[in-house]
Amino acid sequence: MRLLVTGAAGMLGTDVVAAARSHDVVALARADLDITHADAVRAALRDVRPDAVINCAAWTNVDLAESEEEQATLINGDGAGHLAAAAAEVGAHIVHVSTDYVFNGAATTPYPEDAPTGPIGAYGRSKLAGEIAVADAAPSGHAIVRTAWVFGPHGKNFVDTMLRLGADRDELTVVDDQLGCPTYTGHLAPALVEIAVERTQGVLHVAGGGSCTWWELACATFERAGLRLTVHRGTTAGFNAPAPRPAYSVLGSTRSDAPVLPAWQEGLAAHLIAREVLAS
């Protein structure tokens, strides 16, 4: 199978390319293809003629999206739509990566795929725009994969930030009033390839098993890394970040064909091994 991966140099895209190595993979980084340019996208897909497209290209700066929502939506919304339309033209199945931030965070039980959306920030709105654009442009040939709290060895992420801060400080305050599903790229990437190969259709929730708060994830990181420091429980309001965050964004799935990822603790251990913090 010929797979086209966009955003191929990013944190997730790098692992998707690696996970797809048994297939004929065409990896396009942002420097190779700007998905906001519809004509360029159409030309690229006509040239490559993929069987499936895995879209890992995205605006991921949640806080900056609050002041630059138009640019975030150009990438996460319009760009996703351009890819889906071009994929439909060449008969390719598109797998589009979305986010838990399309929900408002008011739930108390895991969100199923058919839960009503209602993003509370610009980033979530831009990603929801992408979901709508993909479904409209490729109604019979798309998968929208919502995931959450992604971390991996090929880009900036929460776990690596904790490792850096934990090595330099004796104490730290971490948010403890947001609950989600930490997801390791090394586990998510092969699941995306599986969805592309199987041409699975519709919305799927694919995230690390279980759930925790950022404080719990930080504490687990420090414990596994052998870092000794005092970790205080903080609040979202106390950090006064530009973007609102959903308080509860645990993803659940009601689909039997949705890939099931290992527990987030296993993802954390795998990441620390990849970072050579833990021995394999």
C-alpha cells in the first residue's frame, strides 16, 4: 500500500513514517507541502497517487491559537479540508488526527465518539473545523481519529518538559484539576497506520489507556526517572494561561474496530526508554 504522511517531520508524523515502513511511504514535511495551499495539495496527491493519506500536519500551540485563531484555523481547518478533497479526487482514504479539545470538558464519564462537541478555546474550534471539513470533502473515505495529551521523543511535549524542570528544581507546581489520557506517539502511530490500511470509516477515539491528571503524570515521570523533588498540586486558574482547557477530556470508545492502545503508564515507560532515561 502506498501511504502519504503529511507533517512527516513532526512529533507524531516521524513515528507514523517509522510505523509504516513495511509499506510504500511518501513522507512530506511542512517544507515539502504546505497544506494551506489547495492547488499545491491537489498537485501533490495527483503526483503521489496514494492509497491512503495520514494527516499529521497541524497547528498545535494551544495558547498562541487564542491570539492567532485565523492562522490556526487555516492549517487545522482549511488545510485538512484541502487534503480530504484532494484525497477524494484520487480515491485515497484520509486519516485525520483530531483532539479531545473539541469537547467542553463538562463531562464526568469518558466521551464516546458520538458525544456532542463544544470546544471552549480557539485551538479546539480550529480542530473541529478540520473535522467538519474532512467529513464534508470526503464523506465516504475518511477517518477522524481523536486523541489526547500526546507525547513522544521527536518534539516538544509535557513529559520532556517535566524531565528538564525536574533536573533543575527542588520543587514544582503542576496542574491537578485537568483529567485526560496521555498518549505515546510510539503507540498511536501504528494504530493510525492500521486505520489507514483497513480504511476504517468515521470518528474514532484512540488514546492511551486509563486517565490521570497532569500532576499525576508529572509524579509518575519523576518516579520512573529517579528524580526526587516536591511536586505541589496546582490549579488551572493559578497558571493563568491564555487558552482555556477542558477540565475533563477523557476519551472512550464504543467502536469494536477502534484500535486499543496500551495504558498510559506503558507509554510513559516506552518514552523514557527512547529518551535513554530508563534502560530497555
